[in-house]
Amino acid sequence: MNETDNFDDIIKALQEKYAKIDQNTDDHLHGLLYSKPITYWDYIQTDALLNLQIQRTTLPDEMVFIAYHQINELIFKMILWEIQQVAEKEDLSVEYFEGKIMRISRYFDMLTTSFNIMREGMEIEQYMKFRYTLTPASGFQSAQYRMIEFASTELINLIDYRFRKTIDRNTPFEHAFEHLYWQAAGKDYKTGKKSTLLVNFEKRYKDDFIRFMQTYNTKNLWSRFKELPKKDQEDKDLVKAMRHFDHTVNITWVMAHYNAARHYIESGTEDGEATGGSDWKKYMHPKYQKRIFFPELWSEQELENWGENI
């Protein structure tokens, strides 16, 4: 230690920090004497992370499939982290809002381009074998992705377009949940029977979803945008960022996912059905459900042609 070093200011700052939470500074300083120095692998929990890829088969490319989806879930977590900050920000400014939206968009831009890993990174023959061990599981069951949707827009924009006229803000969340657009991928609307895919998903997450829907009912990204002063809502850079986010999530990323799925499912080697048994084309393709987070930021023509010609 340099003899000229003076830690008085640091000690004073530490005393102020711990006084605010009724802690004894001396205890914490003594704790530093016995604590171990941090390492990269301890901080990142590398060993734990690298032991989460558990294959169900002996096919090598299954490892690609597992690791890729786990990476997606980590990115989804980062996206939800950014959305939460916007949702809870008290003095929400245009600059702050735009910055967070662009962060989220960059995550989705990365997810979009990463689908080349899925499309070109596995042998079709291997995938069409190990996929049987995944039945009835499906990427449909990503709870974090559903939460991103709930946190991005008002619930009405996620309702199956066939039922939107019958649902409003006074509709119980339980009822609205049963008419979300993605229910169509797991429910036979002629019989009302739900697929195992959907039954398992709801058994695990429905209560969490209902609570999350209630939490973000008035503080989702679209609601927070509409709270801004009229002048701020017309800010060109913010509007551009919002439109980019909407298009990236609901068209670009979805179509990248769709094309990757089609590459394997329609390879001609098997039955052409998704592992969860869903009508994956009508569920995934944006032109059918027209999932749009911020509809008022698009022209009538853009809304009408949503997901077409791609």
C-alpha cells in the first residue's frame, strides 16, 4: 500500500452506506478480511451453467438444440429486465424510453439472426430423430416469451382477433386468458378440448400468468407510452424505435423462427407436424393472428398488410 493513500473518504462513505441500513461498518470491514477473492467462474457460475445441458438421446446435435434454447431463455430474461425498468420508472423521459426500447430491439435482432444456428447447425436426420423424445413439449411453452408479450402491450392486442369485440378492460383476466391468440395453437375450438401441450403449460404457469397480466395491465410498454405528454408521443426517434421493436418481435423474429421450423418439419422425412401437435403454421405466421403491440403507430394499410409478402 502506498503510504500516501488516504482512505478517509472511502471509510466515511461506507459508514454512511451502512448507517442507512442500521449496520455496523466494523462488522463489514472485518468480513472483508476473511472473504475470498472473486473469480470469473464463481461470479458467472460457469460450472453450474455448463451442467444444465442434459440430453435425452445420444445424437450429438441435440446438444445444439438444448444450448440454443437455453441461450434464448437467458436473452428473454434480459429483455424482461429492461421492460421492468420502463414499467417502474417514475419520471419517464423520451430519451430513457427510447434507449430501453432500442436495447430490447437489439436483443431481438440478435435472436433473429441466431436462427441460422438452428437452421444450418443441425443435421435434419438427427433432429427428426431426437424430436420424438420431446413430444409433447414445444417452444410454444416458453413462459418468459409470453411474459414479454404481456409486458409489451395492452391485453386486447393479444386476444384472438375472432373474440376481440367481446372483450374489454372489464373482462375478468381468467376469461381473457382463455381467448389469447396462442390458445388457438393448443385448443380445438369445435370441441373446446385442450391439447396435452396446453394443459401442461397452463398447469405449470397459468397462475403466474394471471398475476403477471394484472401487474402489467396498466404499466406495459404501450400503456407507459400513452402516459407520455402528447409532444413526447410524437417524438420521431421514439416512434421509430417503437415501430422497430414491434416489427422485429412480431414479424422479423417470428418469421425467422417460422422458416427454421419449416426447414425441418417440411423436410419430407417425417409427418410434418410440430412436436406439441399444434397447427404451427397458423399459430406462427404473423399474417394470421396479426400480433401487433402498438397498433396506433401503424397506418391502416400497414395494419391490413401485416405479415404479408414476406
